[in-house]
Amino acid sequence: MDDPIWHALPAGTRRTVDEHLAAGRHVHATKAIRDASPESPPGIPACMDVIADRMAELGLLPNGPTPLRAPADGAVAASAAEAYRASREIPIRGLAQWRTAIAAAAPMAPGRRVLDIGAGTGGFAAAFREWFGVHVVAVEPDDAMRRLIPRTTGIEVRDGRAEALPVPDACADAAWLGSVVHHLTDLAAAAAELRRALRPGAPVLVRNAFPGRSAGDIRVRFFPETAAAVEGYPTVEQVCEAFATAGFRRVSLASVPQQNDPTLAEYASRLRREADSKLRALTDAQYEAGLARLRAAVAEDPVQPATSWMDLLVLA
Ligand SMILES: C[S@@+](CC[C@H](N)C(=O)[O-])C[C@H]1O[C@@H](n2cnc3c(N)ncnc32)[C@H](O)[C@@H]1O
């Protein structure tokens, strides 16, 4: 569940919320979320979004897994996926240092097979194909996101989740999890599935923000309150521990830069709050203050590159 309000709650509160939801006590669940949120209490509509997502995850919705606020015709989901592509996908030209880091960590060459787990709109799937000529199996549970993955030779698109991979045993030479580990409800189950799906010795490449390590994220530079959401993500140690249960060990951890856009001015013009749950979770005042910081930086140096840093954790 990609909701910073949920991730910011203490584990005990999350359990309490789940108990309230299971018992149908939605008002109590809302109050627990508001009382325990570390920042100012989120508004009721934001709490309802959290509750709808959580009920879907817990299988508590009366008509199956459709979230309460899901669009009847999928139009909103489709536009959210489009917004993700337009605003969050990093253009391939900005990923040169990621290309180098990935090539150093995994056997990337034509004939190799790479699992892209939680592939989103397929930005990295396309990059892997273009950079290395590998065969990519892009696994993505969200229909609207999956629909935008390029259908092209060398990219196979599958509906599925990390915890139950729709692939045969020992079929791949590497796995890529880009901004996905904080979405996984059961890291150990995902690790066990990756152990099954990968050939012996094949690496798992985790590209993510981790608690205590997000200062280089460009959003944190201008919207410092977004760091709070990352604090609720699994830590490097928690990911390593979960993967250790499936026999993986930590190989390396490095912070890698990317150019979100060639210039800060372009970054500012591409920024879309609705495409980013961390920006959506800010109060309007926090968001406006961040925009003012960003505009001031653009005015001072419009052509400075929009550089952002994320971690690459390699396990094998
Ligand atoms: C922030 S997006 C990242 C997309 C892409 N990897 C990227 O780097 O642009 C997270 C993706 O993980 C997917 N996701 C959520 N839960 C998942 C799960 N249990 N298994 C696999 N993917 C999941 C979401 O649908 C979403 O597309």
C-alpha cells in the first residue's frame, strides 16, 4: 500500500486500525489514524482513502477486492497511471549512472532474462531492453499501470505480485525491484518467491528510498516533510533480514544519482502533485512552501540539473 499516511503510523496503531476495520468500526479506525499521525492529523477524505486501501488489502470489501473509492470505469486509475508516467518516470537519458551501477551488479547481456517486479509503467523494463538487450519479464499487479508498459520484442508483460510470481522456477538471471519494497505486504514471501524464480547465484537489485537515507532525494530537498513518509518504509536491515530467510545475503549498498530532468526548470514544469503520494500527503501550506523553494532555486539557476539520489541494494 503506497500511502505515506499509513506508512507513518506506528506498527501498533496499524494493528489497531486493522482490528477496528475487521470489526466494522470505521469511525474508530479514522480516529486512530488521526490521533497517531506524527504530523498534523490528516483530513477525513485522506483517512477514507487509507481505510479503503487497507480494507481492499485485508479482503474486507463487500464486493471483493475493488477499493471503495475505485473509479467505476477505471478512468481515474488510467489517468493516475498516465500522471505517473508523465511526472515520475525518469527519462532514460537521466539514468546513465544507474546503467553503470546495474551492469556492475548483474549479468546483463542479450540472452539473459530479467524479472522487473512491480514494473509500473515500464520505464526500467524499456531501459533494460535498450541498454543491455536482455529479455525482460515485467510483472505488475495494477491494470492501469500494466497497460502502459511498452509492448515490444523482448518485454513480456504479466499480471502478478512479488509474493506470488507468475513465472516458472529458476527462470531468470536477475530481478529488479524499483521503488517497490515499501509496497510489499510480506517481504519474506517475496524473497522466497524470488529464490524460487531466480537461478542459483542470481542477484536481486533493489532500488529504493530507505529510512535515514533519503536526504539526497530531490523532493526532500524542496519538500523536506516528504522525508517523514520514507521513515515508515522498511529499513535496509529489515529488507536484508527478510531476504536472508530465503538464503540471500547483502552484497552491496550504494547511493546512485539520476537526473530527473536535464534542468531544474524542466523538473518544476513536470512536477505533478497528484502523481506522487508523498506530495499528496503534504498539507497545502507545506506543498506551497516547497513550490516556493523550488521556484526560487529555478530563478537563481534554471539550468542546474535536477539531480536526485536513491539507493541500490544488491542481494544474492
Ligand atoms: C512506485 S511504483 C514503481 C514502478 C516502477 N518500478 C518504477 O520504478 O517506475 C510501485 C509499483 O509497485 C506495484 N506494486 C504494488 N504492490 C506490489 C506487489 N505486491 N508486487 C509487485 N508490485 C507491486 C504498484 O502497482 C506500482 O506499479
